[in-house]
Amino acid sequence: MRIYELKIKIRLKKDISFKDYINFVSKNVNYIFYNSTILRALHEKRGFKPYVVGSLYPVNKKEKVYKQDAIYTLTLRTIEEAVVGEFYKASKKTTNLDFDIEDFKSRELKLSYIDEIYTITPAVLTITDQNGKIRYWTIEDDPLLLQKRIVDNLEKKYIEFFKKSVKAPSDMVGFFKVVNQKPLVFNYKGGKIFANRFQIGFNSDEVSQRLARLSFGVGILEKNPLGFGMVVRARDD
């Protein structure tokens, strides 16, 4: 499994609230994707996507606003090398973006043993309550359900991307912590998305490590192309 990362240095054309970065990221990334036949087909295909998009970095944690004319970094990761090249070419001919592109840097991530990861962008899980209503998982809900869904999600992504069966051990997640005290709320298409930050420790067996590596390339849980569920090593944050 190979994981590729593209860091795009951008200069904003307008202020963006932290709560609106999902709308901002999805809108502009979609514009770029639609300027590539390959990326457009990938975006429109049903099922999991072989990439994850991050948020803008850095963010002023006090003001929680990305400033016009300031420089930020937007990160995209993928398990398909062609995505990086296509994104680079498509962005060069996309003119209706909310930012100017200053620089690109790409690399292949070299991942050895993964002990713990941290969600550098918050992760999203939808659940169905007792009344059949779909809603977002929050810290009042069962943490064991959340851990199970994280593992199940990575298993399903692995099977879809690599066309091989995989079964994680029952103790794949050896450590788990919800970092935030209350959900992080983001605006998206007139509604709200509730997300959370996690720290997750993985077992050392081969399957657990394989799925942990996959999380770097495609993100954990749901809505990864929108800017959710990107991870880093916990000690890097």
C-alpha cells in the first residue's frame, strides 16, 4: 500500500470562518475535480473515495477565521498516485477558485509502525437512533459503538479498494480517547455537521497495522472528501 500526499499553498481571496471551511473546501476541490475527466469520474462514482482532504492550516484558534490575503496550506492524501498528478494539472486550468495557488509539494508518505493516530481534522459518524432517525454521533453516545464503526469502516474501505478480504482482530483498537469536550459543528449546504476529534491506539499485529496505514491515505469514518477524518501520528500534533 502506497500513500501519496499533496500540499497546496494557497492565498485566500476572502475571509473564511472555521465553521464554514467544509463548504469552502468541498466547493473549491469539486471545481478542480470537474476540470479532470479522471477526477470527475472518481468523484461521481458511488462508494468510498480513495482520498481524503484536510482543512486549511494554520488556523487562528482564538478568532477561528481564515483571513483574506493570508497564506494557508490545504492537504490532500490518496492511495492512488494518479490523483495527485491529475489534481495538479486540473488546478492549473481552474479559474473560478476562492484562492490563488502559490505552490505545490507532493511526496509519498513513509509509514513504519503506527502506535497512535490523531484526527487532525475532526471525524464524522452517522448513526440511526431508536426512532429510525439518522443523526450524528456525539460524546453522549456509546463510545464502543464508535470504535466498532471505525474498525468496520476501515475494513470495508480496504475490501473495496484492494478487492481482498480482511478481518481486524477484536483488540485492534487498544487505546481510544475523544479529545473534544463538545462536538465541533460545521455549516454545510444549509445544514449542520457534528464532528469530533479522536486519539486512537492500534494493536501491533499485521492486519491492525495495515488498516492503520490505510487511514492515512483515505481518512477514518465518513465524509472524507469534504475535509473530515484526516489523521496524523499522535506524537506529531
